Amino acid sequence: MAASRTRRSTSYRGGDTSDSDTMESSVGWDDALDWLKLEQHQSVSRSVSLPRHGNYKCLLEGERVLAEGHGVVLVNTDEAGTLVVTNFRLMFLSEGTQNTVALGTIPLATIEKLSKLVAKNQSAPRQSEKSTSRRLLQVIGKDLRIVVFGFRPRTKQRRVIYDALQRSSKPLRIWDLFAFTCGSLKFSNTNPKVRLLNEYFRLLGKGSYGATMNMIEKESYMKYNELWRISNVNSSYSICQTYPSALVLPKSVSDDEVIQASTFRARGRLPVISWCHPVSGALLARSSQPLVGLMMNLRSNADEKLVAALCTRPGGARGRRKLYIADARPRKNALANGAMGGGSESSSNYFQSEVVFLGIDNIHAMRESLSRLRDYLDTHGTTSSDGMSSFLRHGGWTWGGGNLSSMSASVSAFGDSGWLTHVQSVLTGAAWIAGHVALESASVLVHCSDGWDRTSQLVALANLLLDPYYRTFTGFQVLIEKDWLAFGHPFADRMGIPTTSGSSKMPFELTRQASVGSFPPSPGRQSVGSSPAPSASHAQNNCSPIFLQWIDCVSQLLRIYPFAFEFSSAFLVELLDCMMSCRFGNFFCNSERERQQIGIAEACGCMWAYLADVRSSQGRSHGHYNLFYDQLKHDGPLLPPAAALAPTLWPQFHLRWACPSEAQADDELEDRCKQMSLRFNELHKAKEVAEKKAADMTSAFESLSVELRHEKQLSSSSIALAKRASKESAAIRRAIQSLGCNVHFASGGGGDIETSSPLDDRLTSRESNGQNDESDLSVSISMVADENVSSASNPISRICETLCPLRTREGGCKWPDAGCAQLGSQFLGLKANYDAFDKLSIYDSYFQTD
């Protein structure tokens, strides 16, 4: 196996070989890249002119094409396509689908190094063909990717692409960055100063106040509470150019003492408050190293008074709280800084204090560690940029790459990179700080050399552990803007982008014709005869992945406490991509003062507005949201035990380029959880709808029950009234019939009464009831002839005839012609007064005269 690998290995060599050199026949490399499929007619191959730039649908607003290369091969995946350089990114499009290939697409600002490489294909010993060289372009990114593009022979496409990248990837002026081209119309936001003051108001318990630009212009934001105050002593940045214009300081210290204390700290970065506990008054403060001198014996009364004021207890309590001074550097580094006038505090000069060294290395160690980690991942990944690994994939052999999951649990698994060891040092230091603030109610002052790299890491991470507000989307934005941006982390220097002075402090590493040794190789990848190029000196290279390392620490906390954070690991990756791409202006320049001078907030788009817009497209189901977030589960400080602080690989970021299958494994698990969560939400919504319908049906049933009971009551009352009316009508009928009349009640009439005489020729009289025209009940009364009524059957008639003084000799009743008709008997001339009928009773006297 070793012999075969030696015969078929591909070496990269440097030299001054031009792009138009003839290609010699060879084997091995042609089999690996299948160059013959990409060859065209000789006339086309010899042409040096590129086709006119095509119109690509994937271009962003303001993005324009600068150069193109067709028939390019992405060596990492053996995929052919089109390589496009725009004013924002290097973009690789698949030959078949014209879709963007993520591995081969990288923003220009994310490119750390470009190299023209020559790949020499070594023939087998028995073959007489001479070795052949291939034209390659290697792109090393700040996001841990190394990609190599292969170009067709006898063309100048590589030269065109390389020249376009050289001109546009590292502009000399900050205004040439893409963020100024696309502008801020679509993703605008409030001024960062306003958001910083709102956070100050929250910390001081003055959250009811709302900061405005008018308040900032008039400097009317100087609020205070019992212990602390917001000061405008640095409003013109005269005390410290890398501090924000508004500072939170002890209330007991005057502005003059603050100015005097600033002279005792490196770069004027005096001790200021970053976070304070709302009840106990314990706080986190930050500063730079004190200028104690070579002999470590210089002191400042103003500085000592300011530091002592950080230990004040609320409510006039006696005594002072314990003060810890956390020096982020190793002890030997702090002592070495004494030779340049710096150093560290002496606990004897600061009352009731203790100085602790956390042992975190400097920016140069972090940069070199990440570089070694990148090379290690590229060497052992499934998408290695080395052509040999590409050949091995096609040959079906197995080797040390493509299986990183077994290594992800060990700090020492990644060779000698030391990256996870550095991450563990930062995590341990931040947990130590948060533990003393939360458990002892002590105050902690954190600093390193300048107070803007390791200090920002520790203070921001401790804030995240102490305050659950910072573990939300809004709070996380506030935390970054406060402890990273406002307090002057030099993003421009660490990212290698231009500053306000017009150029970057880190010259871009462009090697016209370099060998593989131009970047730190792993032992297995360095070709024979290549020698490493000398690395840039620390003084010239201030680039360092400090912020990236801090985000890595946040991802470790997210792994330890999956229920404590509102955002997900995908959100952290997106945030890093936005920061490194320079698409937005949030991380430009080195301080708040520089961003204000250029007008970044007005000229460039806001990353936070963009991320909020992305999340709003899908709501809570978006990948940026943590599906397991439970606000009530971790509503206090997070104090991880020491055993939990052993970091592991962050697959979503570390492995997304070198080993996509490993990175996607967690993504697939998150997708399944997301789908389950969506299904759960759908079922929960369906349950709520069903419960609402059931509640509506229950309410309707109860309403119908009430109406039914009411109808039953009305029915019972109507039946009772009907029975009573029936009884009364029967009594009236009997009374009238006793007088020899027939009574007939009928509906539909006009309330008239019809009476008939006892003679054959009946007399009909109708009387309208004028009291109620709408009545539909009629009563008909007809008198029966005497001959039809027997005396036996009508005893009242017999009595009447016997007793009637007006009775005639002929006999029989002469009514209505008789004189009795004038007596006004009540039954005569009866009218249909139904109200009176309702009041009648069978016990009333119907025949009582007036």
C-alpha cells in the first residue's frame, strides 16, 4: 500500500512556469481529474479570450461579475463547472445544473490566502513518459476551508481569475468593500449608540427610559442609581479612543478622578463596569493592564480609589465585598510586559483583593493553532484539497480521513493544533469568573494586556453565564455590541480588512507561484523538495480568530445546556459567515469612534436586521431557533462544573467543509427534531381548534338548554292559561245557554257578536268591537225559539215567565219587545271585551244589575 501510494502520489511544486506551457503526457492525475472530458477543440483551447459575462440569477443586489473561467475543476470533489469572480465572492457553479456549489463559493473577504500551484504528476517507474504539470489555484479561507481549482491547459483562465481576486479580495480602502456597494436601504437599523444606552438603562434598573439620538446629541442620558452612574466623560473620546462615548462608573468617583485614573492604564482603558447584579450589586468590570513599570512599583491613588469603589455594597451595608482581579494572561507574559511599562496589579495595593492569572495565550498562538487545525481537517477530511485523496476516493481505498466522529470527544485528538485546549482555557476562566460573582457576590475586574481580546472573550462569556437575557436573540445582539464592538475589539485588524487610515495593517498573503510549503502543511502532505516559506512576523500579522474562538465557546455552552439558549448552532454559524464575509458593516473598523467617523450605520446594511428578516420568513420553525429552548428551566446563572468544560468538536462549523457528512449528521438530527416539533405544533394547534369547537358546542348546548327550559315554562304557563280560559268559557257558555242562547266561538273574526231571534225570520245584529281591531276571536250568540225550548229543559225560562211582571196573557216571553229589555240586563247587548273575560270568574254574579 505504501509503495502504491508513493507511485501515485501527486506533488505540488513551485516555479515560474507560465500558464501557456505545453502539457506533457502522463498518467494518474489525468485519471483522477478526467481532464480528457474537459478538452475541447484545439482552436478553442488555445483561445485566451473569455466569453462575455453571463447573467446569473444567484447574484445579490449590487453584485457584479468581474471574471469567469469555464471548464474549471473543483479538485476537492472532482466536480467540473464555471468559476466566477464578483465584487463580493468567488463563486463556483456546477457544470450540469448551474447551481452554486457551497464548497467552492467563498466571499472575497473570507479568503485568507491565494496561491498559484503547479501539480506535478509522477509516472510509474516502468513508464517512460515524462511527468506533467497541471495549473492549480489554491484558496485558503478563514472559515477552515482549503479549496483547489484546476484549470484547462493552454488557456489563461487561471491568470484572469487570479488577477481579479488579487485586485478585489483585499481592497486598499474600506469604501471599496461590498457592504458600501449594496448600501443600507434594505437592512437598516437604529444607531448602535442608542442600543448601548438602552442596555445601560436596563443594567441600572432604569428600563422605563428609552434612548434616542436627541438624547445622545444633548448628552442627557446621565442616569444613575444608588451605586452606579452613566457618565459622558468620554463623549469626545478624549480619555480613551477605543472606549464608547458613554461609560458606567461608580457614583462615588468624580469625572476628574476618572480622567486621572485613565493615565495609569494602557491606552487609557480604565476600569469600567460591564455588568452588575440587580440585587446584590456584584459586578463585572474590565480594563487594560496597569502601567506599574519595570520594577512593578508604580501606583495611582485615583486608580486604586476607582477599583475600590467597584466593591461598594448597596443599602449602606458595612464593609466591602471581595475583589478578584483576573489577569487573562499567563503569569510569565504579564511579567514580561513589565519591561515595556505594563504588568499586573499587586494585591497589597488594592484593599481586600486577590490577583489570579488565567493563563490564556495571545492572539498569535490562537492564529497558529487554528491554522494547524485547518490543515489537519483538510488532510483527514473526505473533501481534501489534496489531489491524492481525490484519487484514493475513486480507487476505493481507505485511509485516515473521513472519520472524525471518534475524535470529537478528546481535546488532544487533533494532532498538535491545540485549538480545543485554548477553547477550554477560555471556558474555564469565564466559568471561574461567573462562579465568584454568582456564589460569593464578589466583584471581578478582568483585563489582559490591552483589554480588547482575551478580556472581551472572558467578560462576554461570563455575562452569558450570569444573565439569561443575553441567551436570547435580542440579548445576544446587545452583548456583542456592548462587550465586543463598543469596547473596542479591533475587528479590522483581526480580520485583515482596511481601516480608516486607508489600508489593512495585515498585508494579504498573495504568492504568485508558491509550493505547498507556502502554507503550514501536515507531515503527510508536504511534497519532497518543498521548503516552508517563512511565516509573517507577529509584528506584521495582527489577524487572529479571537471572535471565532468566542463563538466556539458559546457553541460548547449550547451543547452543555441545550435548553438555556433561544438560538441554535446554525444561527452561530450564520453569524460567523456574515462577520467574515463583510457583507454588512457591523464589524468594520476597530472602535466605535472609527465607525462613527465613517458613518457605518448610515452607509452599510445591518447584520442584525438581516438575520431577523431571515428568521421572520419561517417564524419559530426556522433553523436559527433552538427547538429545546425553555426559558423557565434556566432562568438564573449557568455554573457548569469543571468536568463539563472539556470541549468537543463543533461539527456544524469545523467539519462542514472537510467532512460534510459528519456535519450533516447533526443537521439531520436537528431536522428530524424540527419536523417532530412542527408535527407537535400542528397537533397542538389541532387540539386547540378541537377544544375550541367543543367549548363552542358546549356553550351552544347550554344556551339551547336555557332556551328549552324557558320554552317549557312558557308552554306550561300557556297550558295553564288555556285550561283556565277553557273553564271560564265553559262557564260563560253554560250561563248563556241557560238563558236560551247558543254560543259559538270562532277564530279569524273581527271581534263581532252575532245573535239570532227565536223567530223564523231571525234578526241579525253585528256590533264591532272598537277597542281591539286586531283580535282574531269572534263570538256568535243566537237565541233559540220558545217552541224549540221546553220548559222542562229550561227551568230558568219557567221561572222567568212565572215571575215576570210584564208577562202577557198569551204567555211566552216577548223579549226583546218586552219591557224587561229596558232593565239593562247585563247579558243583553253583550260585547266581545276579552280583557273582561280574562278577569271573569265562575263565582262572579253575571246577572247582578246596577
